[in-house]
Amino acid sequence: MADRRKLNEEEIRERLRTLPGWSSMGGKLHREFQFRDFAEAFSFMTGGALIAERMNHHPEWFNVYNRLVVDLSTHSVGGISELDFTFAAELNGLAGKSAR
């Protein structure tokens, strides 16, 4: 189980170095994915939903056509935890080469 304590800014910066495409924005991990079309974006979201259910950790996300904006935070700790980084890494793996 991932660490469920709130990470400090230094810990967040350190972990972001190994998480391509992600940044810290407004107290959340943030990334924008872009896909070829809506079907590809929706397929990614479906896979992401299965990961979220398995982890019992659900993202804030917004989709328009081929673009998906994802924000992650751990509400129970009031900020970013290791759980968010674990989920973000899973989404990066799911995106593979299909996302830009």
C-alpha cells in the first residue's frame, strides 16, 4: 500500500523528476494527455478507471475529444501523497506511446 501521508514540496519535486509529463499545480499532480482521437482517449480513460478501482483512488479528469486533463490528490491527507505518484506512474504506463 502506498504511503498515505502528505508529501512536502521537496519530496514532490524529487519524485516529479522521475515522472515524465507530470507537474505540481494547485496542490495536485497534473498532466495533460493528447491522443489521436476520441476513441483512443476514451479507451485510455476506461483503462484508467480500472486502475482507479483497483487502487481505490479516483482521479479528477476532464476530457474533450482527444485531450484528457488529469489531476491527482489524496483528499484524506489534504494534498499529494505517494499514492498519487503510484497512480500517475500507472497512467504513464497505460499511455505508453499512444499519448503525446
